[in-house]
Amino acid sequence: MNIIILGGDGYLGWPLSLRLAQGGHRVLIIDNLLRRKLVASCGATLLDLPTPQERIDFANKRLGCDISFLEADASEADLGAVFSSFKPDLIYNLAQQPSAPYSMSSRMAALQTIRNNELSNMNIIWSVRDYDPRIPVVKMASFGAYANCGIDIECGYFKPEINKKKVSQPILFPMSADDIYHTTKINDVQMNSMACREWGMNIVEVMQSTIFGVCEEGLSGENALYTRYDYDAMFGTVLNRFILQAVSGLPISVYGTGHQRTGLMSLGAAVRSLSSLTTSPSPSGHRFINHVTISDMSVLEIAQSVQASARKMGIQAEITVGSENPRAENVQRKQTYGVQSSIARKESIEAFFPEIATHILKRSAFIDPNMLVPNVSWGTPQTAKPVEPARPVRPHRPAAGFEGLQVVGGLA
Ligand SMILES: NC(=O)c1ccc[n+]([C@@H]2O[C@H](COP(=O)([O-])OP(=O)(O)OC[C@H]3O[C@@H](n4cnc5c(N)ncnc54)[C@H](O)[C@@H]3O)[C@@H](O)[C@H]2O)c1
């Protein structure tokens, strides 16, 4: 197949591109490098990544892949011209600004997130509509966009019954968000729903839970092929940050009470599941996948699971609870949820801990503890409490057995 991956230079997009190319597909990555630029300006990452072209050349040469790269902004590029020349059979849209804290950090960041995410989605679906509306589009959405409203979360559409009357046709499951990034995902769902109804398009909405891990399989230890691992308070995701804190001798910092609930999925499982869409029957209309393999854990339970896994490797990690929650979340609304129709496979944090911990420990000299401290508070200027200053951290103590490891980031 000829496959376009918009956002293929990102945390998820790069291993997905590699897997699809290793499976014999011809892959075109379109990316404007927004993630690299934002992390360079206000984030922190473990790896010194090669340029996109460097790592693509490396993959094509060493792994026999057929990957090409176009640096372009999905929100304004003439994608129709690209489609006419590349002739895609399948399109993945991962090209979004995915940080909720970043989207809430300033007026300009809010506007940038809306423009980037919503205009990209519209440019992509409109261009597919004009080129060939039958081409399937896989859109990365977010599990966090679902409203946790006291009933099990159905897969996208459902048929509620009110006053003993059932709706005549399935309607979208309620969605609601506490931040601008997730709200852009909700708005995209509405646009995609309209495009499938009115233009006969085929869009799979992947309701992605929080991804964690490193997905080393098939990389043969080649540093040049690893995906990014961002750990700062703006772009790092919860479990990746907790594991990094635990193995770096830093306290695992749980915001607020830790009763917020979330779903998780390993990077490897997400990549395998997304790449399997090349062999599943073409979607018709607007379809949803609830992409979660570890469902309904509280943030405190996640921290405790990391602590227990660390202990098995001889690492004593401390958990701190009760600091101001900069996310101003409505914890009541996130008390608990059931999941309908998620993918079948189940995973555990414990099973992945050693691989991720080893990955981090090899690169621990890159870690700047100050970058883990949240610096965005989401309330209004009237209600927001100042974010706590950085706590003094314990000096970094590598776990037993890892004392001699040195930084090995960058090109192999
Ligand atoms: N990582 C997670 O835990 C998670 C959870 C839920 C949903 N998602 C979604 O999955 C997708 C991939 O997430 P990720 O973690 O790999 O994020 P990422 O930021 O690493 O990847 C997104 C990529 O898209 C690119 N991009 C952004 N805007 C673009 C534009 N206008 N034109 C071209 N390229 C653009 C970025 O440069 C980046 O390389 C995103 O849509 C994200 O919202 C991720």
C-alpha cells in the first residue's frame, strides 16, 4: 500500500511509520516539525534525535524501508497535489498539537492549538473529499474527549433511551473536555461525522488513551531509530513521567488527590493495532475504536504500580500526593468509567517497567529535574493558585546495577 502519515515524525508517528515500512508498505511522512520546535522552546526530551531525513535515510538503508519525507504544514499545504502524485491507499492523521497544558498556557498557545489542529483536520478531509472520498482516513482522537457521565463509555455512537423512548438512529456518545486541546479533538469528531454523512467519507476515529513506553522491537538497538521520550510537565505524559521520576531518584509527583482516572496503552500495542488497520476491511462511514489496554486506573494507582515495579528492580521510589493540581480538573466527573468495545488485549504497567526503566537509565545524564515541575495553572486569573515552586530534589542515584551506565543518546 501507499500510506501517508501526517505527523509521522512524532512520538507515535515515527514507530508507526517504521512498522508499516518494515511490513513492505511505501510510506510518505508529512510533518511540520511542530513538536520538535515546541519541545526545544519549552520542553525536555531524553534523546538527542537525528533530523527526520537522517533517521529516514538510516531506516531505508539499514532496514530496507521505503520512507520519504515532506516538511509541510497540514493546516495549509496543497495536499491534493501531494495525493495526486503519491496516490495514497490509506491516510493516517496524527498531525496535531497534543499537549493539554500547552494549549492552556497562554492566549497565543490556545489560538495556535485551535488553528493547528482543527484547520489541519479540515484541510486533510477536504483534500481527501476532492481527491477520492473512498480513501480511508485514520484519525487520532483522544479517549480524554469522552464525557465521564456515570455510564459505560460506548464506542463512539450509542442509542440512549429517555422516558422509555429509544433514539431512532445512533448518536455520538457525549463528549466534554476541561482544556482546549481536547476540545479541538471533540470539534474534529463533529467535522468528521459530517464528512462521513454528507460526503460519503470513511474515517476511523481512534479514541487513544495515554500512551507510554519506548517500543524497541525491531530496532536492533539502533539509537538513530528510537522515538522521542519527552518528560517535561508540558509534553511528557503521566506514566512516562512517573517511571522517569522513579528511576531517577525523584519523587513520583501526583497532582491533587490522585483520584483522577485515566486509561493507558503501551506504545508497542498502539503501533501494532494501528498498523493492523492496513489488513482489516476498509471502514465504511464514521467508525470508532476505543484504544485502551489498561482501563480505569486512578493516577494514584498508577503511581503505586510504578513504585511497586521499581521496588522489584531494587529502586526505592517515594510518592508525593496533595500538591496543587494545575489542571483544575473536575475530579468528580472523572470518578470511574466502564469501557465498551475497546481492543481485546490487556496489558500491565509491571510488564513494561524494566524495558522503559533501562531505556531511561542509559540516558539519565540528560534529565533536568526542574523540567518536571508544572508551570502552567489552568484556572482563571481569579481562581488559579500559583504553581508550587520546584521542590529540592534528592541527588540522582542510579539503581543498583546501573551505576556505570553512560549517556548514549544521539546517532548510533
Ligand atoms: N501520546 C499520547 O498519549 C496520545 C494520547 C491520545 C491521543 N494522541 C494523539 O495521537 C497523535 C500523535 O500523538 P503523539 O504523542 O505522537 O504526538 P507528537 O506531538 O509527538 O506527534 C504529532 C506530530 O504531528 C506533527 N504536527 C503537528 N501539527 C502539524 C501540522 N499542522 N502539520 C504537520 N505536522 C504537524 C508534529 O510535529 C509531530 O511530529 C496526536 O494526534 C495526539 O493528539 C496521543
